[in-house]
Amino acid sequence: MLAIVTLSGCTTYRAERPPVVQVEMPEMVVVSEPIAAKTPLQISTWSPAKTDGRFTAMTAGYLTVINNCLALTRDSDEVPTKDNSLLLVLADTSFSWDAAQEVLLFEGKPYKIGDELYLGGAAFTYPKGILTGENIKLNWIDCGLNKGWLGG
């Protein structure tokens, strides 16, 4: 009987639980890349007076953006540069710009960047040119271009 007690006298081993230690953790901060705000497209304008005559020259070009400014380039296959592009300067009452759709509404017709545009007006150089004197109020935007097309 003693042997039975010895065999049945097994006990289970209990490991001691380690004490729970609370550690202060710094607050988790989610880091994300900053999203650059989109700069609104700049459009140069001029204010025609009643005494200004109609310009009779005509040009054709493709709407493009150079340094965030609306411009005309002569060929849709070329990379726009200052040599093949004109800053588009529109009469302040002849157009509207839909920034969400990126559409120029000019004389009742919509144009997107890359569309061909036929436009009456006059070419000029900036800052020294016959159209940049005191006779025409011009809102020239410096976009790296020294030539423009006064239209609208």
C-alpha cells in the first residue's frame, strides 16, 4: 500500500507568474508625407478700354501651362519653352477658368490644356514693347516668358 501512495503522490508544478509592470509608452504619432497644396493656375489679363481698337492679327496655338501660367505653344508635339511659347494674356471680361475641371471658357467655348485655340489679338514682347506702355493696363505674370499674345 505504501507503493501505491508513493506513485499517486505526484504533484503538479506551478510556475510563478512574473509581476505585471506597467511601462509608460509615448503617444503614437502617425507620420505621413505632406501633401503639397495645388497652386491655382495664373492667368495674365488686360483691361480693354472703349477707346482700344480691335486687334486684327490672328494666331493659333495649343493651350499649355508653363511655370503654372496659362500659355500658348505653337506645336502640340514640342516641349513648351520660352522660344516656342507665348504668355496668354486675355481680356479680363472675355473668359472664365474652371479650376476643378481645368477648363478655360473663352467666348462661350470650353478649352482644356492641350486643345488648339484660334485667337485674334496681337503679339508683343515684355517688358519693352509697344503694348506695355501706359495705354493698356496689363496684368503681366512673370513666368519666365518674355513674349505674349494679347487676345480676347
